[in-house]
Amino acid sequence: MSYATEHLRRKYIPMSETAFYILLSLADEPRHGYGIIKYVERLTAGRLTLGSGTVYGTVTKMTRDQLLVVYAGGGRRKTYEITPAGAEILRLETERLKELYTNAAAHQEGSP
């Protein structure tokens, strides 16, 4: 793991639910802020509704940290795209969440 990735790992993991869903929403295609909000709302069946201020604040921070970039073909609205560093941080956080789930499930079943 490179120094930059290690620095980002320490900064972002564990990750807020908002940050996680923003990266996840951009994993397959670039989206603008409103597109991120609607994608997350659909994905979570309405459980999580992100406010525009929260999204744009987090997107600004992630862009500054080079987890996201402004997509070249964005048109009138700013459209964001995940970077390789952002994809790596998303992968690491997903692994962490899988471990949490596995441990919780094992605990419920009475396994150490």
C-alpha cells in the first residue's frame, strides 16, 4: 500500500455512511450531486435521504483528497467520478464492513 493510500485509509476508515454511499454511487458511473442523492435514496429504499449540503460538503472534501474528480463530460452541472484511490478506499471499507457482518453473524450463532 502506498503512503498516499495509507494516509487516506487512516483518514477515511472507518467511513461515515454518507461517504460510503457517495463512493458506492460513483463506483459504476459518474453522477452529479442530485444523481448521487437519488441513487442513494433508491439503493436504501428511502432509509437514507442525503441533504444537498451534506453531499456537496463530503464531495468537496473527497475531491480535495483526490478520491473523486470532476468528470470532464459533466455539462452544465458538476458531475463527479471516482478515482483509483477512491475505488481502493471503497474496497477497503467494504472489506471492513464484511468482517463486521461476519463477526456479528458468528456471535449471534454462538461461535467465537
